[in-house]
Amino acid sequence: MRINVTIFYPDARPQTKNGADSLEDSLLEGLQITPQQIFQQAGIT
């Protein structure tokens, strides 16, 4: 199963992250999570 997450920003182009790509944002400093971890925690994969 291929896992992708697309992030939409109001002032920039959307970014698509795949499986083990790290999701980071300055708003939540120190948080590092992957799309795969999100779907695993939700019980979807």
C-alpha cells in the first residue's frame, strides 16, 4: 500500500510526502512524524 499525505499552505504550493518522509513544521517545533506513522496510529494500515 502506498501512503501519501498532501500538505496545503495558504501562501505556498502544496507538498506531498510519502511513506517514510519526515513531516516537520516550525509551528510544532520538535515534532517529527511520517505519513506511515499517522496511518498506523489510526489503524488504517
